[in-house]
Amino acid sequence: MAITSYTTLKSAIADWLLRDDLTAVIPSFISLAEAKFNRRIRDYRMVKRATAEIDEGYAAVPADWLQTVRFQLNTTPITTLEYVTPDQAAEERVRFVSSGQTRFFTVIGKQFQFVPAPDGTLDGELTYYSKIPALSDETASNWLLEVAPDAYLYGALMEAAPYLDDAEKLNIWGGLLEQAMQALRVEGERAAIGSSSLRMRAQPMG
């Protein structure tokens, strides 16, 4: 059976487990696998861009944010904000008591904090790694299922092993998952190299 959707993935998991009584819990196996994918995978297909007007010291983190790649202010010239820890941000706030040119950012809970706080409205541009869209009856597929259905299958099977008290299968499926993850990393690296080569060839000759 080709794994091309949430429905076929659930069916494949049941087939591999040789069980027809796990319909209610198989979605949980998939969700647990997705949680681990979001912690482990950093793929170019996860990179997104968001823009916002920044007019105070805090702004909401995007709901699907995992990790910042770059945060810039579209000033003239462009200002690339430097990430600092929350403790460092507190120290910088002491140095820059009044509002001024924003230079740093950090993450406090579900908000970005900017230091010093802007003294006007600034156009911000965030590039970040986003969460993998969770599969569901409403979201039948996503980029990861399209390019690495084996990772989804073995990841969910790994989550099923403790539920079924099957330590032997945990090791087997864990090994297969690592192979799928390695193949995904290699594919992503090749795509990145290919994109870099295209940009180099596109540069005008001096």
C-alpha cells in the first residue's frame, strides 16, 4: 500500500502491527512521532518568512515557530538583530534605559522581546523554522509525508512499541527510523548544495 495520506498512513501502521483493534490510538502514535520530528528535523522545507510592524518592546512569536534563522529590521541600511539570552537582554536593557535603535532580541515565553525597545514603528522580517503541519482528517498530507513516508511509518511504529510492550520491535523500528532520517538529511543537504550552485552560476561575471 502506498502511503500518500493520513488515511493510508493509519492503515499501513495497523497492517505492520498486525492489529485491527488500535484504530482509536493510532492517531496518538502519529502525533507523538510528529512531536519528536519537530524537535529533531531542521529541513529547508520548514523555513518560512513572516513580516510585522514592531512598535513596542514585545511581539508575539508565530504559532508554528520552532527556531529563528534570522531577524532583521528593514531599515536603511538593514539591521540584523542579534540574539541574546533573556539574562543578557535584561543586562542590555539596563545599558539602554531609554528607547532607541533596536539591536537585540530574545524569546520570553511566547513573545519576542526587543532591546532597546523601538522609539517608533519598524518593519520587522523574521525567517524561521516552522513546525511540520500535523496530519489529521482535515490535513491529509504535508511535505514530510510526501518526501519521507517511511519516516512517518517507522516513527509511529516506534511510539506503538511501548504501548504494546514490545521492546524487540522498538529496536528494529528505531533502526529503520534512523535510516529514514539520515536519508532525509542527505536529501536536504543535496538540495541546499544544488541551490547554492545555481546562485553561484547566476552571478554576473566581472
